[in-house]
Amino acid sequence: MLYANHNHDFSVIETALRADTFIHTAFEPLLSIRCLSTRCLESQLEGSVNQDFVRLVISRRTASLCFCVCDGVGSSYQGHFAARYLARRLVKWLQILPQIPQDPLIVLPSLRSSFSLWAESAHQTLSQLRLPAGLSAWEREIINEQRDLYGSGTVFLCGRIDYAPATATPQYMPALFCWMGNVTGYSFSGRNQYKELGDHGEDTNRWSTRRGSQGKITVCTSTLHRPDPLVVHTDGLDALGPELIYLDDEALSERMRSLLQQPRNDDMTLLKLSWNTF
């Protein structure tokens, strides 16, 4: 199931390893959050974990929303580990930025350094995890070799939105986005107009516990208008793309059931942020 925690200052949403459910929640009257995470059919049948992961934190004190959507690389060692590890650290990194910079390239040196430090720490943690009982010596050797050579990997798209008070006019919000790989976002500006985020169809840009960042890191800033939604999804929902913005729960569930019957079905995760007007 999905985990949500609320206290006086922070509201937190995280998806769990075996979460196959929808969540709708509201942050005061300002924001509606829709989040889902569904495992591929094979993982559902085998009781395996979800390789996708979402973390979202809203701070009332700083009037900021930080999120990260990760898709663990299935061919890596325990891709779900990298997805959860990196998402939590990226959200924290976004939270402690003093402000959203006018020039997004200013944050790249800090981000590259953090990626390397996180990889070292994550690889140490990964090395200490116990392997499942009942494995043969040969199986243990193969698994340890995969862990040490390639590590756990993930692609991601993260962002920070500094929202203005509900009474602010005009209702514009500065945003910072960063991504590596094929987690896709759509920042809408009107019903049929949107800006696409992410390396659509390209998963060679990624982060791993063995090598840190691999490939291109993209960082950009944008200005969001409060009525216009933001949608982020993993590649299991690529077939739906920007159409996701128009699907209600019933229609989306039907389309997802259809996708699960496809031979190459994958874990499917969606995060939708809808800003309310007054």
C-alpha cells in the first residue's frame, strides 16, 4: 500500500515495494495529488517487488514541493534498492537548496559530487545486505559478481516547485527539474499544450551504486501556472503518454489492465499534481 505521513510542517508520500493501488489526497485546498504504482504481471504472480518508487515531500514552512520518480533498472542488481535510495536523497537535496536558481547549470557541480558520494555510501549498504537463504555457492558467486561489477541502477525524474500562497496573483510558480533516463514528465500549459521532460526512450543515462552518474544529467528551470497540472510516469505507461491527463480512475484502470496483458508489460507508476484556483 502507499505510505502517507502528515505533521505540522511536512507532508510525505512514498510508494511501498508491493503497492498496487491508487491514492488521491489533497494538500489543504491548494493541491490535489494522484499517485499510483502497479507491478508488472510477472511480479504480481511471483510476489516480487516493484522496481518503481515515488517520494514526495511538501514543506509548509518553505512553501515548497519536492518529488522524485525512479524506475530501477531491471537488469541491474536489485534495481528497486537504487530507486528507493536515490529518490530519498534527491528529494532531500532539493529540499535544502536555498532557492531555485535562475541558471540551473549552477547546481550541476553539487549534483555530480552528490551522485558520487551517494554511490559510495549506497554500495557499502548494498554489500551488507543478506542474500536469500538456500542459494548454492555458485549462485551466490554469480550474484555477488553482478553486485560488485554493475551495482544497483535506476533512472529518475525529480523536481522542486516553490508554490506561492493561494491568494497570490498572478499565480505562477518557479520550478526546477532534473532527470537521467526514460522517466517522462509533461508540464501542461492549457488543455492540449505541454512541455515534455525526461529522456524519452533513452535509458543509458542513469545512476548506479557502482558508477554514480552514467551519461547525461539534464537540469532545467521552468515557470508553472497554478491551474495547469504536472504528470510524471515511468516507461510502463509510455503507451498512454500525455493522454494520462484526461483519464479518470475507471478509464485508467481499464487501460492499465489492458497493458498488463501485453507481452512486454512493465511496472507502471504515475504521479499527477493538480493545482487548484480560487
